[in-house]
Amino acid sequence: MKTQFKLGFAVLVLTFSAQAFAQDGTIYPLETPAEPNAILLGTGGVENQPAPETWFRQWGDPMARNISTATLTPFLPEPGKANGAAVIVAPGGGFSWLSMGNEGWEVAEALAKQGIAAFVLKYRLNPTPPSLEDFSAWMNRPRPAAPAPTSDGSGSAAPAPRPPQRDLSNQLEDAEAAYAMIVNRAQEWGVDINRIGMIGFSAGAGLTMHATLHSKTMKLAFIGPIYGGMGPVEVPADAPPMFNVIATDDFLYNGQSGIIESWYKAGKPVEFHLYQNGGHGFGLGNPNRTSNRWFDAFMHWLDVNKFLAQK
């Protein structure tokens, strides 16, 4: 099955995200928040992880790293507003940190305001240096330049070589546990188990795709990879409808739309929003960027496809 996962997002996201944050985003220490509504998923720890979970702030956003204990935090609609749909929200951060505010809590709050039960998945991560000073140095370490595009002989640029694949078994186990918990507590949380979807940002988009391609237990009704890898994939026979977002000035785009073509050729519903600008990591949106309206488009897409219809 692992040969099916051809997005090649994992190493690219880690490399670019660390590089982009290091350009001018100072890393500040942040006291670990209480997270009173976080529910333990019970999926175990992380091998060779001696450091405790710590938080930092960058670009004004709270971020967590060295996560060894996965949790799920519900953001439920106001009473009487719930429509039965549910969304697992997977923040990004190159599998080395999680952008909990920009790509987690804020997105979940926006979904809940639309009557959707949202669940922020804080999944386990790869170890990073324990001290903030060493972590900052690791983020700012020199990196080799990306390889220049090559020609495939037709005069057009050949696709960039795919990076080595990461082991996402911990992250997949966390996502599956989150899905199972939502199903088991569906009545309590007002969720229609046939309308549980998942969206993710950057590495979280990669986890969303990994779950879609490899999970034996998750039956996602829809998926929304937001600025994730764009390489082609082998589409499962039971693949759900996809809503996909990326900006042309995102390093992960690079003129590729293989994942869109894969879904289309497999005869699966797909909607693709390629925005003029927005860069990478814009969450719900940054000022004066065309990508700011993606969430409105996502809500419309869910509505037209009857994922928001109360039954």
C-alpha cells in the first residue's frame, strides 16, 4: 500500500516550513496551555522521544512540538445549530510541530459556527531538540537548494523527484483513533457517522491523504487537503469526494496538479481551487490575498454536495 502514497509532501513540508519560518519569524517561548477540553486518544507514545511536549509562538500563532500523547479537542456547534456533519481538523508543521492556532483551533471554531462539529487532532510528532535555543538553531540550519527542474525530452519540465517516504504509522493510528472516538460518541456529539470528513493543512493535508489512501477503518465522507502535496496518487475504489486548495506561489504547487488528475481520471468528485496568491501556511487566510475566500468556497461545496443537510 505504501507505494500508493506518492504525494511526497512529508520531507518537502518539513524542509520548506522550517526554512520559511526561519526567514524572519522569531521563535518565542510559550507556556503550555491548559487545553481543558482535549481528550486523550490512548495511542501510546513516541519512540526515542526523551523531551516533554513544549510550546512556542511564531508569527503570533501558538505551536506545539515534541508531542508524544495524541489528543482530540471537540468544537461543537451552539445548541440547535448543529447539522450533523463532522470534520477532523489536522494542523500542519512538517510532522515536527503543529500550528495549533492558525490551522487548528481557528479553523475548528469557524466550522462550528457553520453548524459543523469540528475536532482538532493533535497527533504525535517526530522528536526535535529539547531546548528552544537548540530548536531555533535547528530551524535555522543551512539547507541545500532545491534541485533545478529538468526536461523530460519534450521541451517541458519533468516532475521533481519524489523525496523519501516518512513513516506515518503513529499519525495514522492517531487519526484512526480520532475517527473511532467520533463514531463511538456520535449520539452524544450530534454527529451523523455517514458525514464525517477530514481536512488538513500542509503536513496535515498529507496526513489526510495518507488516511484516505491507507486506512482500513476510516470511512471518510469527504476530504479537504489544504495546501498539501500535489503529486499523483493511486486512488482507492472507495475514495471520497475531494476539495483541494493551493496557491500558485506555494512551493508545493510548482505547476503540478497530479492529485487532481488522479481523482478526476478515477471518476471521483473533485473540486480544485488554485489561487493567484497566498503562499504557504495561510490557514483561514491572510490580508489582501485571493486565497482568503477558500473557506466560503468550502462551505458552499459542502452544502451543494448535501453534506450539511440535516436528516
